[in-house]
Amino acid sequence: MLLRLIAFIVIGFFVPLSAYRVVLDPGHGGRDLIPHTLYGDKFDRRLGTYLDKFREGARHKGVWELEVMHDIAARAKAILDLTQTAEGKEKFRKILAKYGKPLAQEGAGGCVAKDGLCAQSPGIQPIEAFISRPAGYYENYFENRDDVNAPFRLYDYPDQKTGALKPGTISRINALEPELVITLHLTHTEAPSVGGMATVITPGYKTYELAHRYVRGGLGERTAIRGKLAASAWNRWFISDDRYKTFSSFMADAFIYYIGFWCKPDGVSTDFQKFRGYRHNLVQWAYADSDSIVESLYGKKGERYATSLAAFEPKGPFWEREQAEPESWRRERGPEGYGGDNHYAGMEVLRFTRKAFVANGFDSPATAPKILKPYISTWAVPTYVNAVAAFVELAHTTSKRDHLRMAKYRHIYAEGVAVAAYSLLYGLDVREANGFPKGDAIDLARYQNLAGGNYFKRVKKS
Ligand SMILES: [Zn+2]
């Protein structure tokens, strides 16, 4: 009783007013059903239809991405929930001990009272963990059978009965105002036989601007820009359509980013057959344009809805956000050399996951899943959330070892993810060799102390 009382006083005294928040975001969840105009994703209010099919994710020999990723997220949340109680913190401390020592936090006490004395171990800080979606379409099939994908769409969508707009996953994440989002996927693409993991990253405005300059430039400038991209870390751009080469894939993604349309394989002309929406207007947040602006400016030269990239001008709240410092911190340069804090956060999740397999005796550093090169494209979640966004492919179904890990060792992935979240928010003293986590916390203070207000808390639609 006395111990509990002391614990209560210590906890009650030192817990910050609001704990850091992390959203665990398992990919997919629903089904790719026909017609896409009823069951798809990416609802465009102006056109009154879904622009894309529902992306149901990978399925391979009994391993369903949507199910495994949710299971790992739920287990990681259960581990992070330990930081909410005094007893839980002691369990969490034992887990952390496999990876490193917690650091003393400024203004947070820094030590735990034990037998009336302050022991030499810094306190475990609290984290509020959330999951971005329910388990899977099969869980609530009867409630949602008219629209099985309702709880799983990335973008906002109309209620099938009332037509009222409902928040998709991206809007729900933003409403929670987290500091950190960890998006979890697995993939079918090729991997080494020992398995592989990779981060998924998206650049900031400075890189996309190369494409904007390219379509306006003469031959000399175009050659220079091609050379610049080829010499940069973004030169391994993700090719999602085989008719496009690396540079034209970059151009196609820049077109989507800026004007919502794909470009043709030539990399300069708009493909009017492939419209992917003004994605920043398909979510509910402070950076969306009002419907009246979308109507009045549609297709106009020198405006934000120009239908050629050369005629596009970045006007409005979303494009101000894109050109401001926090987006550059999140998506350019940073501790990994490129990709900003998002890339670092994703890499730490992967490095802690590798470490989890080694620390728990399942692998040696030689057999633990390798970290492959990142997947670079104009991905939605890391672009359209106001949080540091780690996005990872935890496994490749093409590797038998990864497939086995997905079936049997989800608790190990979950531990790696949970410890990474703690380390990214509060830092961890890890002393490890190459390929293992660095343990540095993200510099959250620079986002929190911005002149215009806390970056993480200014995303709600006013
Ligand atoms: Zn996926």
C-alpha cells in the first residue's frame, strides 16, 4: 500500500500534462470489391465517385497482410500501454533493458522512488498508443455488409445511406494529433532469401519542384534536372507502371502530387485518362481548400487546379504547408542523409525490429531480416499527416523466412515496433554495433515550438 502510494505520488507528479501519442497504422483492412464506384477508395466529392479501387493488400499462402499487420499493431499497442501504469512501467523497463537504458527526461523527474530513495534509474515516460482501424472486414461483416470497406478507407467517404461524409483513416489519424505514426505493411516484391524489410518514404517540396521546373524548362535545363535527380538519393524512384522508366515515374508522381493527373510516359504531358484526385482535399484537415474554391478554380491556368503542370501555381493552405520548414524536416535531408525525420523514424523501426529478433534469440545479426533500400514514391499517409511518419514494409512474402516470421513471430515484430516508438519519442541509450538502432529521439521540440503554433496540434479543421 505504501509503495503504491509512493508510486501514485511519483507518477502523479511527474507525468507530463499530455503524454506523447503514437498511432499504429496497419495497412488495408477491407476488400477489393466490384463495382469500384461503390466499394472503392479516394472519393472525389466534385465528381461524386471513387477514383480508385480498394487496395486490399498482399495475401500469400495463408498470410494475409491486413490481418498480420493489425495483429502486430495490436500487440505493439499492448506493450506501449504498459507505460500507462506503475506496474506496467516495471514490465516495460524489463523489455527496454534488452535494447538499452532509458534516458533521464528533462523536467520529468528522471528517477523512480524505491524504498523512499531515488534509485539510479530514470523513469519510464508514458505513451498513449492508438490503432488506426478495426481488425478487418471479416470482424464486423454484418454491421458493415452494405459497405464492407467503410472503416478501412484511407480517404473520407460518404455514408451509403445518408450521404454524410465520414472520416477515412488519414482524417482519423490527424484528429488524434499524434507526434508519431507508424504505418505497417508487407509486400510481394523481391527480397533476399533471408528476408528483407524496407522503409517507404516520400520527398518534400524541394525535390518535387525539380519536376515543376522540368516541364517549364528548355532542353539545357531539362538535362541538368535529369542529372540532378540521377545524382541524388531519390534516384531509385518506385516504378508502379512498367511503361515508365525511373525518371518518368518520378515525373508521374510529381504530376499526381501537384495536379492530381498522371503524366504520359513522355514525362511532360498530362494523361487526362488517369485522374487521381486532389488528395489534400479528400481528407478533413486544416489544409483542405473549400468546395467553392475547388469549383471556381478548376482547370485554370496559373492556379492550383491547372490541368498542366507548367500552368500550375502553388496557392492555398496546403501548398503553404508543403513549402514550410516542418515538411522539409520531415521529408528532406536529416539523420539518414535524405528523407528527413520520416526516413530516420522508419529506419529505427526496422533496426529495432532486427534487434528484437537477435535480442530474443531467434536470429544472429547475419540471419536477421536485412534492411533493403527504401521505396520512394508519392505515398499518401506520410504526406497527409501532421506527424513524424515511419512507414515500413516489415516483410517480403517472397522470402520463406519472412513468411515463417509472419506466421509465428508476430510478438517479436511487435516488441521491435513498440521499443522503436519509445526510443523515437524519448530516446534510448543503446550502445550497439552497425546495423542496430541509434536510439536518438526525434527532435520534437522544433515542431512543437514553431512560430505559428505546435505543428502536431494545428491540423484539425477549424
Ligand atoms: Zn500493403
